Amino acid sequence: MQVLGRAIAAAVDATESTFIIALEGELGAGKTTLVGGILRSYGVTGPVRSPTYTLIEPYETASRAIYHLDLYRLTDPGEVEPLGIRDLLTGAALLLIEWPSRAAGAIPAADLQVDIAYPALGTEGRQVRLTPHSLNGANVVRHIVAAIPELRQLSA
């Protein structure tokens, strides 16, 4: 997940606008590990924890503001408005949103959806599906596939 996170960060870094990544998957599937790979690529050091209780963890990097959101504890999409997520959509901000389905219809559309799942019993790793939802998202997926040889084989 760290390698994929670094590839995502490199691809997103080629965009100059706000970029939103929606991260879905079961508890423990690797969403926060993926976010850690992205943050490391931007020079963030120290532990990366899911902001389950604070809901939003901001990171200022040399090239962009990054916001890691965890919406797991939300019980209603109406709880999103007080978080001020729309106020974060400035410049080249990067929003990494775990559990976006908990706020369906109350948050901006993602440029890229990342679904992480456990593989079949008896196999290792994770199954990851990247789904672009914008032109920038499609460009990012192309960069990721070009950067990771294993993905080039799967997408051919």
C-alpha cells in the first residue's frame, strides 16, 4: 500500500488543482497505510493515524495543503456541513477521504475512488480498484499504471 501511495502522490503532484481521493474498504484493509504512503511522498514524517475522532487532520507541505478525513463515525450525511469541507477546496489542496460513503451527497465528488478489499482466503496482499471520476482522475490513473510495472501487466 505504501508503494501505491507513493505512486498516487507522484501522479497527483502533476495536477495543479484541488484533488479529492475517496478511500473505501473494510476496517483494517489499508486505507490509512495508503494515506501514509501519500503523505511520506510529500515529506510528512512521524506516525500517520486515521483521524477517527478528530475527523480531519491537516498537513502543510511545500507543494500543497493535504487534509486526511475519516468519516467512519458519521451517522448521517448532515453531520458533514459543520466540518467545513468545502472551505478546504482551495488552491492545490489534496483531500484524502476515508469512508466517503458515510457522507453520500454531502461532500464534493471525488476525482479518484480507491476501493481496497481483502483478497480471497489463503492469498496475500490486497485487491485495489482505482476508478477515476474526472479528467484529472483519469490522468492520475494513467500515471500510476505507468509507474507500477505490475499494474501495466494488469491493464494491458
